[in-house]
Amino acid sequence: MDRALLVGINKYPASPLNGCVNDIADMAEFLHEKCGFPMDSIRLITDERATKAAIFQRMTWLLNGLRAGDRVVFHFSGHGVQVPTRNAQQEVDKLDEAICPYDFDWTEAHMIKDNEFNAIFAAIPKGVNFVWISDSCHSGDLWRDFTRPDIRVKTMIPPVDINWRLQTALRKKVPVSTLNKTSKRLNLVLISGCKDHQTSADALINKRYNGALTYYLLKNLRKASGMKISLTTLIGNVTADLRKNDYNQRPELQGNSKMKGDPFLKIK
């Protein structure tokens, strides 16, 4: 069985993006035409329909009844953030990574944090080929930015009170609870757009907007060797393309060590 859930959000009310819907449309086409996914096994959700509740509802469909040998893709293209978390004494003691649904408003009710992904994806059985692509930012350094006019960064500027807590956490060098660390405990691989302190680009490439990670990932997968090389080699090639085209982000590949040595969506 093959299944894919692809989430792309451009129309954030506070900080719109340009290429996220193109990202998931391109991925859907690739999965159908090159990987053999039936059209009715690929679900897309975009913009104002991509609320936290709606994403969770479709995640139930994505994970229901999985068995060894199934191929599954979850692709999110949109904003990502780091959020400061307080302990019982109301002291900022860590940073959590989160992705931003359409209804994101800096409250836990409207973000999807790393620990929620841990709970959701813990049910993935062994032997399922599960690829999670996160083309989003997880940057805690608000002073890092791209200065090129053809790029927007996929992170939100927080309100003053949250920004104060965030800067406090950064100066205290509190630990970051990351999506990458979550993935190491699960039966999946995670391809993230950047390191946890970096930003991912929403970029104008060849007169069309895309997330830089998604664009160069699909470019490399479409090569003659793209579906034959290991994921580790593939992400190395994507990183080289990003560097060659002057993008600061460095993708990361985390998760199941055996799957990292296999090609993308290898058929068991």
C-alpha cells in the first residue's frame, strides 16, 4: 500500500509565503508518475484548509492500518518556529520546535510541536518505508536572515513577549527539543530543510516559487540515478546544489539508520 499526505501553506494571515503549494503539487506529481502512487492514495491540503485539526484528521487516515512493506510520505511545506517552554517554576528551560498550521497563533492549541509528532509517529510499524519531509524553518536566531530579494524565510517573527522569552532562552543556551532528535526514536526517516538554528528558503527559482529544499530534492530524484542512490548520498547531492546556488541552509537526514542507506521509497 502507498499513501501520502502533503501539506502546503502559502496564505498565512500574518506572514504569507509563495512556493509551498507548488512544492506539494510537484511532490504529488512525482509520487504518482515516478513512484507509482495511485492518485487516490495522495491527499493534499493547502492554505486555509490546513488547520491543526484538519492536519491531525488526515494524519489518522495516513497512519491507519499500516503494515510492513507499505510506502508512506508526509510532506510539510510552510513556516516552522522554535518556541520557549517554561517549567513548573515558570522559568524558560528549553526550546521546542514546531510547524505552523494555517491557524497558527503562538499558542500550543494551534501549533504542532516535536513531542506531538513523537506521539503520532510512534505507531509506525517496523518495515514501513516512511519518509517525512519538513521544508520549513526551525530557527531560534531571529537575526539570521536572507538578504536576497528572491527569497523569503520560512519562519515567523514572534510577538514581543514571546520574543523576550526566546531571546532569554538563547542567551541561557537552554537545550533545544528538535524534530531531528524525535525522528531518531521512530521507524522513519526525516528530511529537514535546514539545521535547527537555520532558516529554509521560500525562493524564486527559474521564474517560479518553490521551497529550495523541495526543488533541489525533486531535481535530484528525477535524475537517472536519483531513485537508485542511498538517501544519505541523495541529501549530500541536494546540499551541494544548495551551496552552489548560494543558499545558507543545510538539510539534515535523520532517523532509521537502515532506511538512510536505502534509496528513496525503496520497494521492499
